[in-house]
Amino acid sequence: MVDFGAMLADAKREAPIEPRELHSQLKKLPGYGYLRDVQAQVLTAWHARRDERDIVIKVNTGGGKTIDGLIILQSYINEGLGPALYVAPSKYLVKQVIAEAQNLGLAVTQNVDGAQYLNSEAIGVINAYELVNGRTKFSDRRTSRAPAPIGAVVVDDAHAAIATTRKQLSVTIARSNPVFTELMDLFAEDLKTQSADAYLDVRDDRRGTPIRVPFWAWRNRLDQARSILRTQTGKDQPLYFDWPAIADVLELCRVVFSNQEMTITPHCPPIENITSFVAAQRRVFLTATLADDSVLVSDFGAVAASVDRPITPVTAGDIGERMILAPQEINPALAADDIRSAIVGLSREYNTVVLVPSERWAAVWAPNAAAVAIGEAVEPAIERLRTEPHVGLVVLVNRYDGIDLPDDACRVLVLDGLPEAFSPEERLDAMLRMGLSGIDDRQVQRIEQGIGRGVRSNEDHCVVFLIGPRLAQLTVDPRTLPRFSPATQAQLALSRQVATQMDNLPMSGIVRTARQALERDENWIALALQSLRNIPPQPGHVSTSAIARRNAFVAASTGDAGRACSILQTAIDGEEDIATVGTLLELQATYRDALDPQLAQQTLALARAKNTYVTKPLTGLTYTPLVERAPQTERCLERLASAFSTPAALRLEFESIVEDLVFDELRTEEFEEAMRRAALYIGLGSQRPEHDVNVGPDNLWALGENRYWVIEAKTGAQSPAIGKRDMAQLSQSMVWFGQRYDPQAVAVPVMVHRSILAYANATPHSGMKVMTERGLGEFAASLRAFAAAVADAGWTNAETVGRLLAGHNLSADALPTFLMDQRGVYNKGGV
């Protein structure tokens, strides 16, 4: 017999590093014998750039990027650049990566302290939480043993890893922790300078707008704050794992309170604490949906020049088939409950997965759901969908990524409501980012992640329903579309074409169209495939502001605040987005405060003029009174004409306003902004003085002819009657108005509250009116009806618009019909 073993030993060569050759020599299971074309394209492009330290690879969901990542790491090991680490976004996906590695015949281990990993005999596979935390194994501050080294690392689902990094390299303190109260008391007077009303909401445990500690107050009381925080850093205490991540950069943090918790978040994640990651010779970031690569620079400290040139397949159209339907864009008159009922009907035949932002949102689905899953319950629910013949309707709470629902596991996917920001830091950051553009990039990112859950290969298909006017707006707002990946842009564009063929169809008609996709209509399949042909890959994008944020943070953390300010100034000079300029100026003021507090306040005043959600300066906020000289109809025409180009866009904007005009303690900020926008669109003057300059009412409406409504919004109040504090605020706002407006002006004090009754110790202001749930509901209904009528008739004729305003009780003279006096009597007209 021939001794093939001896021959093999004699012929032993160096392990291959070229990815195709490497793959061909692996002992793979059946079905893994060949690389898919997309995988081969990516690996070939990566191999040509393998010497670069930071590389971004963008592959559509289902494109086989896990296999790419594993082969890349084995190639690095063979080159001598180990140990090699694969970072998955969750424990659940760690299992999938290990299974994929075993199918390929690659050795893997979860023990990064073991000999197999350390000697580069196996690829380490961990989740992102194990890599990124204050006491990570991958830091030279590790005291129990030597840090686990990293030679090469692949970060899978980089978009999800970014969210994990921000959470893990910051501190959250629950209200139940005594430290919460200690720190709030320490900064009480400073918080009041930002918003006295928001401070009281936090103090009284009312849900309201998040409120930050001004940066100068944080710096001045830093030693006291540090002493308080250190009481919680011992073993088995709440901050044991978190504290080491921020201790050295505590001065360079933003501190935000809500009624439930407080957060302490560095201006950029201090990724330098993960020393093995920072020292890694090769770092590869895999993503399916990251439209803006800037966060890899600002959050991971990646090299901008490399990140700006992502590796992609030749075409971006290699993705599963999705029919994306926004029923309220097709027919704005559709009620959300009717849409949900129709989807429940579909779930009796097809597995249907509903993604909702919160448990409260899930409640409307619960009676018809086979499962409502949150947290640890998500994985068992997914396993049921993947293994059982038919489950029905499953609701997943606040889970938009890190899950796979291939083929029959999910044929109908539903996004019900916009993904929400929950922590005070996230909520504040969302408001800052939306600014004047109305777009929150992170929210768009999560939506893209969500609608990608239902197709896990280019042979998969599903129907996606978007419920809610804000989600429907995504398909008509030209500012939002470029934020999505190229394939999703193409599928959303096709959705717009489909929607035009179904204009104002009832829900039954929309379901019939969905069934055409579900029942595999040949013409639909051909059209869907055609829409994905020849889609060019998305070029990389790294903003100068992101680079500046990271570089300025690094400079400031080394004690060079002056250089940090200079870096930011260069970015400010080149930035076009006004809201972003405001946030950069605020950050510059934060660093400048240590050098020149007076100049820092002047810089902050400039920032506030660009973005009203930045920190309020100590002085320099100037209030500009409302002056409305043109007739209401003329102003209404002008604002509608400048804001909307199509009837659908107009109706969806009004629907998004109506959606926020509700009594809901979780959406008080949204309510006040909706009231401002509603007044503007119907031709009134509208401001939010308390938000803008920290004094005055929540909303101020100018009705024309020297008439005004001074509005205090208490839509988060749960009390059965109006309390002393709320009454006092309305009275103070009336005094504020009297000090700034013509003595001849007629001002009506308006309280938005569930009740018309007052507690015995609460004195109503003379002439006070109340907008109750009934009045608010009628006002919202009038806005919706007006929008429908104007969309149908057009908004170019003043006589028509004026008639419609009056007909729907939205003229200045008719608006009091939505108000009630304390006797329970509605006004019949007249201010």
C-alpha cells in the first residue's frame, strides 16, 4: 500500500493565505464546496487590500458575510497575524458563527484565554459585550491575568456593535439608586437653568423631556460627583463593570437626567480602554446596512482613509425580494387598527413577525399573538418560527437586529411605529441630530435593520408592512431615501410605483396586492427582480465632523483642549448642515470652557442659534416676540406651498402631527412640537418659548389681530384634577406674556389637561380654558379632515383654503370651539 501520509508530510507547504485557495483546502460539509459569486468577489477585493489596518466590507443581508469573515480571519492566522477574533453582535449569533465555522471545517473557540486561541490554533468567537466593557479581558488594565491579545479582528454587524459600544462605555444610574438623588440634588440649580419645568418633572418622577447638566457645572463640581459615584464601584455594586470605562474621561462626558435614570456618556466612546483592539494589526468591519461609515471613525477610532473606501460586491442588488407597503401612504384615511386587523388575518396563513419599539406598543397586538417576546424570550420565539410548521403572529419588542428569520419563518414582516430612543442620552441625542433637518440617521438605520430581518438570502422573499404615518413618510420624503442602502432604496422606489397604482384603496385591496407577492405572482417576481438589476454599490462616506469629533476627543483626553477646539473649528467652517454646526459649536464650547469660560458661553450662544436643542447658555438667549401681520389664509397658503410638493406628502405630514397630539406621558416633547407645527401649517404664529429660552409657556400661538393663546401642555399628567404646580406655571406664563407683549393684546390662558377640575389648593388663572381629551381629539380630527380636503382641492387658491379652514373650525375665530371652561362648557366662538 502507498503511504500517502508520508507523501503528504514530505510535500507539506505553508498554509495558504489566498482566500479561494484556502477555502478549497478546508474539510467542508456538503453544500459548502464552492463560494458564492458575491462571497468570492468580496474576498478577492479584500485580499488585494489585506495589508490595510481598517477595512469595511458591505454585503447585503444573506450575502454570506459570516463565511467571508471566518475565511479572512483564517487567512490572517496563516499569514502569522493571529490571534484572530470574530465578534458577533449577540450570544445567539455567536452560536450561528460557530456552526458556520464547523460547516467549513474551521477550528473555533470561545475561550480567549485558552491555548488554542493564544497559539492561533483556533479562531476566537465572542459577542460584542465581551469585547467592550469597563473590565474587558482585552485591556492592559486587566488585573487577574494578562490581557487577551488580538492580532486580527472581524466585527460582524458593525452597526449593532456601535450601539453596544456606546452603551458599554458609559454609565447608567437608575432612579432607585440613592446616587441618582444625590447627583440630582448636587446639580439642582444648574438643571433649572436648562428647564425649570423639566427639572420638576424629573424631581416629581414625571415622564418629560430629558435634561442635561450644563458642562460648566459638571466641570466645576466634578470632584464632588466623582466621590459620589465611587461609592458604587465596588465588587457586586452597580458601577463595578462600568466605572473603569469612564473614570479617566469623566470630565469629557455629557450628563443627562430623565425621571427614570441618569446617564454619563463620553463625547466619543473611549475605545482606547480596549487596548488589544486598538493595537490589533488588522480590523475588518462587516455590515449590511451601514449607510454612513462615519461612526466607525468616531466610535471605533478607525482610519478614515480606509473606511472611506468600503469593499462591496460588483452590484448591490444581490438581496432577497421584498414588497414594502405603507398602507397609510396609499390611503391616509386608513386607521392603524384596521391595518393591524388585516395583518392578523394574513398571519393565519403565513408566519408574521411584528417589530414594535416598546411593550406598550406590543399591547395592541397581544390578544392575537402566538407570542410577545422581549429580552431573553426573543431567541426561543425565533426558534419556534424556524422549526415549527406554522406559528402565526409573533411580536418582538425593540429588537431590530441580530435575528435571522429565513424563508417560511417570516413571510410577513411588520414595523409598527418608529424605533424609539429610551435612555435619556439617546433621547437627547436623537433630538440634537434631528435638528432642523427632521431626520434622525440612527432611527433610519434601525428601520433598515428591521426590514432586513425577513429576507436572509437572495432567494428569500417577504412582504413588509410599515404602520404609522412617520414610517409611511419614509417612502415619500426625498431627504430620507438616500440614508438607506442602495438595494433598499430601489425597493422603496418600487414601493412608490406600486402605491401609485393603489391610490386610496381600502385595506382589503392592499392585502390583495400583498397576496400577489406571497402567492408568487410571476409578473410581480419579474418586476421585483428587474428593480434590483445593475444597482451600483454605495460609495463610502466619512464626514469631516465625525473625524473632528474623534480627533478632538483624543486631544482633549490628553489635556490639549486648545487643539481640540482648533480641530472642531476646521470642521465647523466646512459643515453645511445647520443643526450639525450647532452640535459642533456646543462641543467646542465644552472643551473651551476649561480655557476661557466667557468665550465658551459666547460660542454656546452661537450654537443655540443653530440648533435649539443644545445646552442653554448662562446668558445671551434673546426672545423674539411673535408678530403676525398677514391674514391667516395667506400665511397658510405660503407655508403649505413651501413645505409640500404632493398631496400625499401633505397628508402624511398632518397624520404625523395628529399621531403626536395625544395624552401620553412618554411623548410630551413630541406633543409640544406637534402643537407648534400644527399652528404653523394652519397659518398661525407659533413658538415654544420654554424650550427656546427657558421661560414662558410650552406653546404660544398668535391668532392675528393681537390675539394669542398662552398654552401649558400637561399631556403627561395622570392626576384626576389640575394641581397647584400646573396652575402656577400657567399664571407665571401669563405674567411672562404681559411683560413682553402689547398691553392691548388679548391673551387666553389655555391648559391642556385631562380634567377641567382643580385641586382645592390650586387657583385657576382668570379666564383659563382647558383643552381636554375630547377637545384635543376634535382638534386632531379637524386637522386630518382639513389635510384631506386641501390635498384634494389643492392649496393655490386663497378663497378655497380660507373656506376649508373655517369649515373645519381651524380659523382663528373658530378655534375656541375646542376649548372648555371650568364649568364644562365649550366655547361657541370668539377668543
